[in-house]
Amino acid sequence: MNRSRRNGARPRISPVEKPRVWQETCQSLHSPIKRVLQLGSVVIIWMSGLSGVGPVLSCELSVGRESQNVVYVRHLGADCSALEREQQAVASQDLLRALKDGQGVDLQGVLVTGDLSLDAVPVASDEQMRKLPVAVRDWIARQGTQDIRLVRGGIAIRDSTVRGSITHRSKQGYLLIEGPVTMAGTRFEGFQDWSRVIFLGPVDWSGAEFAREGFFVQDRFWHDATFDRTTFSGRSRFHRAHFQEAVSFREATFNGLAELLEVTFQGPARFAGARFTQGSGFSGSHFHSVADFSRSLFEREVYFMFTVFEQPALFRGAGFRSVNSYADAEFNGTGDFSTAVFEQAPEFMRTKFKGERLLPSSGSASWPVYLPVYLVAAVAVIFTLLILKQTYRSRSPSSRNG
């Protein structure tokens, strides 16, 4: 063995020692290899930064333009911080550019900044008008206007915050949106004026919040429209709007003046559980199908003057805390107020009931109308009894002798 070492020969390793030597060799190489891999990762990330392709944020689901000339997309996940949403904010001018290019818009969980004027959308060409459904073309022809601006795709802004205003202020023309419109769960902090808009697809504003005014004057809804649990903090106007199919305002909250004057409801109109904290008006409206106001609460005055109900009008369990007038209205179906609670008697002056009229306790108003009177009378009786009792005690011999 000594001779082999002196001659420079490699020492022999017994079979028993081979596993141990192999393990020690691997352990000695582990740290250098690990450092090389870490250095390589840093180099790759650095090179990516130089090439303009940064790492994807953990909160970002999707960003960019998918299917060229079809849709503008920006999705942010629920785990995004407020700062990240600020950094990833979408400018309204980017949205307008997409709409002008014939793209739809698909946003989720984002922050939209700046005002968006839909009056800047291009006017539809003759070829684009010829591709519209015949019923739509005929209706537009009857309006006597050639000023039709066209959004070819849909608009979706879900679970987002819109800081600026969105407006369409044309007095003569219309804005036509071909695709569906979805604004579910979005907060609109600026003034919203969607007046004179033709919605060819379904509309969904459920769970949205209007921090200021929300106007839908003279709009035409060709498919279902949903405003369930929507909050209108400011004034809301649907004057002369037309709902071709079903519309739902279930559990919606109207904290400002609610104007639904001269509105046409072709399909079912559902206001079950809605709350009106300020004055509201449905005067001149026409309900061609069921009108459901069950469990709605009207905290201030509400007017259904000259309103026509072709099918059952359901006010079961509704609460009326102020003036509620149905003067000159027509109930061609059942007028069901059977379990409504009135704090002020309803006004049925010149009201026509062709269908059955169901009122609380078979009278013109339920007993809660007179509840304040009963309470005042009860308090007056109690005070009278107390005064008489005190007077009796003061005049009794025992009180004088005491």
C-alpha cells in the first residue's frame, strides 16, 4: 500500500466505503450548484426586464387585447391592494379608443379614471345599419333620426370603480350597443348619463352603486334588464324608457328622487323588496305585464297617477309612510293591497278598477293608518287619569291631615 502511494497511484476504495464516499461527494457539490442556479435565475429576470417583459403581478389575472379587434381586456384579482389597482388603473381614453376601433370592453376588478364621453363614438355606416335586425331598423326609422352611433361589441365593467363620469348627451341621436352590457358590482363615483341608448343585448347593473345621479332617459332595452340590489344614492331618471322584456329592481335602494315617469314595461316589472327613501313617481307609466311591488317600502310620497296596469299589480306587504296616490290610474287586472301597511290613506280619486281590488280588512285602508291617532289618544287618556288621580289625592282628607 505504501509503494502505491509513493508511485502516485490512486488508492483503492473498498466496496463497503463506496456509498459513504459518494454521499460526501454529492454534499460537497450541492452548495456550488445551488449558487449557480440562483445566479442564473437572477440573470434571466434581469434580461426579461431589459427586454420589456416584466414579471406578472400576483393579483393580475389577465391583461391586454384578446382576439385582435374583438375585445379590450383588463382583469385584476381580488387579492390586489389599493396601490396595485392605482398602478394598474385604466384610462377612459383607452376605453374610448377601443370602442372607436370596434372592440368590446371587458374589465373586472379595475379602477377606471377620467371622464368617458360616448358622444365621441363614430356614427354607424349604412352597411352597419343594414345588418341590424329589421325591428330595430324600423323603430329607428320611426324616430326620424340618422344620427346613430354604434358600439359593435359588449361593455363589461364588473366589480370595479369608475371615478369619472360616463355620458351620452345627444338630444337628437341615439347610441346603439350591440352586445350585452354588464356593470354588476361596480361603483360609479361620477355622474352617469346613459340617456338615449339602445341596448340590443341584455343589461345587468345588479349590485352596482351610483354615488351620484344615474340617468337612463328615453332608453330602449330590447332584452332583459337587471338592477337587483342596485343603489341609487343620487337622483335616478328613467323618464320615457322602454323595457321590451323583463326588468328587475328587486331589493334596489333609491336614496334620491326616483323618476320612472311615462315608462313602458312590456314584460314583467319586478320591484319586490325595493326601498324608496325619497319621493318617487311612476305617473303616466304603462305596465303591460305583472307589476310586482311586494314588500317594497315607500318612505316618502309616491305617485301612480294616470298609470295603467294591464295585469295584476301586487302591493302585498308593501309599506307606505306618506302620500300614495293612484288618481286617474287604471287597474285592468287585480289590484292586490291585501297586506299593505298604510300610514296615510291611499288616494283612489277617479281610479278605475276593472279587476278585483284587494284592500286590507276589506276597507279603504288598513288599521295601521290610524295607529298614530290611537297612540295619541292613549297617551291623552293616561295623562288625564294621572291628573285626576293627583287631584283626588290633593282633595282627600288624609292628604290634608298629613
